[in-house]
Amino acid sequence: MKKRVALVLGSGGARGYAHIGVIEEIERRGYDIACIAGCSMGAVVGGIYAAGKLNVYRDWIESLDYLDVLRLVDVSFRLGAIRGEKVFGQIRKIVGEINIEDLRIPYTAVAADLTNQQEIWFQEGCLHQAMRASAAIPSLFTPVMQGNRMLVDGGILNPLPIVPVVSSHCDLIIAVNLNSTNQRHYKLPVIQRPAAFKTRFDSLISSVGSKLPFRRKQAEQLLILEQEALKAESAELNPWIESAEPEAQQPAAAPQSQGAPRSATGSFIIDNVGPASLLDLINQSFEVMQTSLAQYKIAGYPPDILINVPKRVCRFFEFYKAPELIALGREIARDTLDRYENEQN
């Protein structure tokens, strides 16, 4: 008889793609995923799986290259760098209009209500709205307004939502932590990608981060440039990115740029003093907070199986690395489940 699994999928930005590989390995071994709770990208992947559309979603994200991801970035100038309408519009097309109570398995998405300063569990109502609210990463995606509530990424309160599945009466609770700091032997698989596209994506992220907060006039000018650039051929994108990138205005022979380390956004760090942009600072602070909170959740409600994905494997917003992260999630899940099953024998 198959063991019934309550699956907990944590938050962690782009590392959330590893959840797909984990789910595939769990199913390959014959376990029955009977319920899911997720936060941020965990809520997105979990919701799509519960709707029976994970294969379609995986095919889509694995087909994206750097330029495709760039086209999905709809720049915002209020309460977040990205509106998210393009990304979540595509997810809506994949999943369709469906309510949580109509999913094939019980599902919980965790968000945070900034207005009332409390954790919110979505266990009924519109699936798309629940996923969008849970994944509204502060500084990156704009919040979701629901009545008088301002909803953002649940990771600011509960990055690994184990409690919603404790009463599920399943045989096992498997939790996937995307903020592990001690899995040194795992590395992201290498998949060759066009270098020019990578440069454009890194430059865009650095540009968005360095320009927060925006002034209205500057924002309008940048939006016009973005729209013109996305209509151009790939060769025509370079002048736009260079004009938007502050570092491009620095003298080419500046001594600090020679071999200097780069920040998470690709900007140079001078003497390793810290983040080089506001977006960089906020994202790094958010990740530190999530790492600490996840440890408290694990200590308070230890899962039967804990799958740890090291946070160092990729940057928080490297959403173009889906194939690598899915493969890594599958590898880590295989090793973790091997150890568990060997201990049971």
C-alpha cells in the first residue's frame, strides 16, 4: 500500500523550481501526495501540481531562455519592481479558473497580511489569487490588495508552512526547505546557455535594483525605453541596457572594477562591504530572515523527512535556471529518500 505524504513546499525565489524535481522523485518512488501546503514559489508549484498541470508548467519554464524571461518582466514603479501580470497571466492560462476547494487534493497557500500583521491561509477561493498573493515577494513583485488587506509573500512570517498539514493524518510529512546553509556537496548542474542573453538579464536586474526608488519622470522614460527595447532585435537591446546600467558610465579603467567581486545583482562590490543596490539589499535581508524563520519552524514541528536545498546554488531571482534547479531538486530528493528508506529497512 502506498504511503500517503503531506508535502510542505517552502519559499526561496527561483530555487522554488527545485520543488518540481522533488515532486517527480516522490512520485517515482510510489508515494501518494495526499495534501500540499506551500509558501511563495512553493505555493505556486504546489497549486499547479494540485490542479494537475505541473507537466505543462514544467514544459513552459524549461523552454524559457534569458530573452524570454526578460520579456516577462513588466517593470513597475509602485511598491515593487515587477507587476507580475505577464508571469501570473501565463500561469492563469495553464491552470485555468479553478477554486481551491475543487482541487483533487487539499491545498494551503500561505501569505502575509501587512495591514493586520498576520499570517493568512488560503484553503478555499480562487487558486490563482492565492498563488499570486503568496508569491508577492517584497521589493520584487507588487502586493495583492484584497479588501483592506495588503497581501505579500508569506515567507516574511512562515517560509516553511508545516502547521497546515500536521492534522492531515498522512503517513509522512515531507518538507522541502529552500534556505539550507549546510548542504555544501550539492552544486547546480551546468547547462550551457547563450552568454549574450545572460548578460542582458543580469544587466536588467541590476538596472531595476539601482533605480529604486523611482521618480515619476525617470520611471516614464525607463518604461518607454523598455517597450522599445523589447520590440527590437537582440542586437538592439544592448544600447538600452547600457544606458540603464549606472556602472556603464564609470571609466573603463576604474581600478575597483578589475577582478572585483560581484553582488547578487551583478553589480561590483567594493571591498566586500555589502549589497550594491537597494533591490540587492532588500533581497539579501529577506533571505537572511527566511533562513532563520525556517529553522524555528523545523524545530517546532519536525517533519518526518526534511529535504534541504542549499540557498547558495543560485540567486533569489534567477528564474531562467529552471532546468538546472529541477534536476538539482530531483538529485537531492533521491539522496534524502534513499537515506530515509535505508534507515527504515
